[in-house]
Amino acid sequence: MKTGLALLGCGTVGTAVAEMLLAEKELLQERSGQSLELKHILVRNRRRKRAVKVPSRLWTTNPSDIWADPTVDVVVELIGGLEPARTLALAALRAGKHLVTANKHLLAVHGAELFAAAMKARRAVCFEASCGGAIPIIMALTRGLVANDIQRVIGIVNGTCNYILTEMSASQRTYADALAEAQAAGYAEADPTLDVNGTDSAHKLAILAALAFGAKVSFSHIEVSGIHGLQDQDLKYGRELGYVCKLLAIAEKSDHGISLRVHPTFLDQKQLLANVNGAFNAISVSGHAAGQTIYYGRGAGPRPTASAVIADIVEASMGTAAMVFAGLPLLTRRKSMPIVPTRDILSRNYLRMTALDVPGVMHHITGILGQQGISIAAVVQHESSVGQYVPLVVITHEARDGAVTDAVKKIDRLRCIRGHTVRIRIMEP
């Protein structure tokens, strides 16, 4: 069976997809039974030199060439960002084409609109490559774990951040040095803002949480903090205490609703997620029947992402994508669920203060923590001279997030405290 394809965009991922479609056509047909025929590649400038060699007739700057071509069955959006990706994706669906996209930003913000347009057109939106690169997490959530009431999704879903944190922890590099190395290795963009501030992870979490819980999830529901403010001394203290720091995307369901957050987190160094290093990703899903399952692999890069894109193309060409999309409530008939405020979430905490080493300091600190109902599990202070400002690390027992936030504000107002308290949440096994 022949399937006509059109690519929107030919950047890093688009180039890898085009290369695989052309160079590995026989392998793809042998494994899938589908003949995947590349018909058009939409670009802004068709004369620009590109890293992939394709017949000149495939290049176009006019999207109408694609919408009007009855031999095009599947449109693959690889432009990224919100516009013109949104406009072109909607136009493709209205023209009766299935849509494959790797655009997590687009799905996190406009997913409901795209899905409604696809349902109206009786077409499918396929987006395996939007979360976790080559990791088949979308298929796992929508098919493999469909028998489960999923309670929790916890993921390392940004390879740039994980590479930086690995270098800071394992090689004891500063954040600036680790970021520069990530950029030199091609793991980080020249402008890494959306990666390091947690936004990229939050986009992916919005998609994963919606699928896991069958819920209407807005990107605005997610509380986000990134790794750009982390200091190497906190990771060193973490190592002393047996912890490894990871940027986690966390979605949890309880009787009160769902909670959604992205933040640096200390994990016990024996935990599986604590040992996911470099640019790799891993996603843990906990369901009532299957228990905990973990999905691990390369979460970024042109070829891993292209692998997931082509898997979606095959699903669309076989007709399975349309059947799943139309029939699965997780995708098209999501329910409203209350959002649990971050202030009400319970966790242990790492707090580092710069405190004046004089009698009575701990009394003031423990008094404030006690007023908020927070008990102390451990205190770390290296030997120092009396009268100096020194780092003081406090590990709390499980406490309400809002209580810790309020306590930190009061501690920072003490005369014996200099600067702002550093806080990193701790996740127990």
C-alpha cells in the first residue's frame, strides 16, 4: 500500500526524517508493509543548501501545493513553535490529511483545538515524537497501559538539563561550564532558555498528564522552576547526604485532583531515575494493575526523534492511528479534574542557609520551622570559626509545600541569615 507524505519544515529533525524515508525505504516497507512516498517538502527558501539530497521537484514554498494534492495522505509538521505551525497543522487537517507532529509546544497550548479539528475531519493527530524522542511513551500510555488507573507519571524529559546535571554531579563542574560543554556537544541550543528554565519539560508534562489521567490539562496549571539557579555547592551537599539532583516533571492523581509540577529534585542515589545520566531520558509510570513501569532511551536528537516520527507515519498509513484516535477517550473526550495547588503537596526538603555562626541561630530557625509544623530530619554544618557566615543545611521530614515556602520567607528575614535560602525538594522512593 502506498502512502503519500509531505513534510512541513526541513530543519534538523526534518532532514533526518527525509533521509530515513529516502535511504531506508526498502527497510521501512519490509518492516511495515507500507510504501512511504515523499511527495513534497515545504520550506521558506527552496534554493538554500541543505544537508539532505532530494529530487528538486519535492521542494515547495507554497502549502497549497500540498493541500491540493490528492496523493498526499499524511502531513508531517516539523516546524516547531506555535506559528505558523498551528495554522498549517489546522489547514492540513481541514484538507483531509492525517497530521504527524513532534511539536510539544503546539500540543501543550493548542492540542484541544487540533484534536477537535481532526475529529471533525475524521483524521488523526499522531505525536509520539513530542515527548521523549525515540521512547514510545505515547503508545504506552494510550495502548500498553490502557487497563490501568494511572496514579503517577514522573519523568526526566529534557536531555539538555540531564546532561548538565550529570556533569555538575559526576564531574563536579559549575553550571556555566556544564552548559558550555552541552552546547559544544550539540545537546543544548545556542539559546537554551526553554530547556534550562523548565518550560520544555512542562510542555511535555502537559501532554503526558492529559493522556495518563484522561484529563483536560492546561500548560498554565503547571508550576515550573528550572536548573539555571542551581549552585554546585548544593549538589555537593546532596552527594554527602546520598542524593542526586534531577529536573523532574511530576504528575500525580489523588482523591483531591491532580498535581502538576516541574522542579529540580533530590533523589536517593539508589533510585532508578537517579542513575539516568547524560542526555538520556526516562519516564516512570505507576498504574494500579501494572505497578511501576519505566521507559528509558535517547530523548532527543535528530535520528531518535525521526524514529518516532516515522513510527507515527506508519500508524497513520496503516489506518490504525485513525481508529485509535477516533475511539480512545483519553485522546478526544477528556474530563475536567480539579488541580491540587502546589502549596498542598507534601514532600521532604533540602534547605541551605548562609547563617551567622553564633549561639541561638538554630533556635531561631527551628522555632520558625516548628511554627509551620515542620520537623527536622538532619542538620549539616561543617566546622567553622565563631562569628563567620557559614552554610547551614537542614533536611526536613515530609511537610506541606506552602508551609515550607512560608517558613523560608521568615527565615530569610532573620538578621543572622544572609541572602536567600536555597530549597530543593526531596522525593523518596
